[in-house]
Amino acid sequence: MADLPTAYPLRDLFDAAVRHDAVKLTCRQCRRVTIFPSHALWWLFHRRAWSDRFEDVRKRCLCLMCLHRTGEKIRYPDLDLVDEPPTDLSLPMPSELDWKRELRRRR
């Protein structure tokens, strides 16, 4: 059933946040997994005026474990939307006012 077209396709972090999915990023080299709340990740990209399309998110994210161990910047992690609790809560969440303002703007 996942292959059926939908009226509301998932294109960016905002779409994932509206559906309350978490964003799971897996490093291609060390296979480290980090799960972020989609609202917090969207808010980071929104505040920095970065594109929040999934391909652009993958381009911006890098594995900190590989960076500290080898000094390499490993980009383009595997990105999945999951219904699991987040493992990284270090990013601030948007305020309710900011979230509702964005919801109204995108209607």
C-alpha cells in the first residue's frame, strides 16, 4: 500500500513534522544511528534559512562520530522516517506560536 499516490506526499521536513514522524539518520560508514524529532530538525533548518527538502537535509548532515575519530566529514546519511522515540533531544523545539504560524502559512 505504500506505493499508492497520496494527496499529501512527503517532500520535506515540514511534511514529516506535520505527520509527527521522527527522522532517523544512519551514517554510511560507521552505521551509527541517530533519531531526531522532526519538529526540532525542521526548526533548525527554518531558522538558518536552509532548504528542508530531504536531499538537502542529507547534504547538510554529517556524522560527528566519524569526524571525531578519523577527521573525515561523512555526509549523505541514510534518511528514514520512523515512528520511534528520538535518541537525540539536543535541538530546541519551535514554540507553539511559531509552529502554528507556519501551519497557517502553508495552508
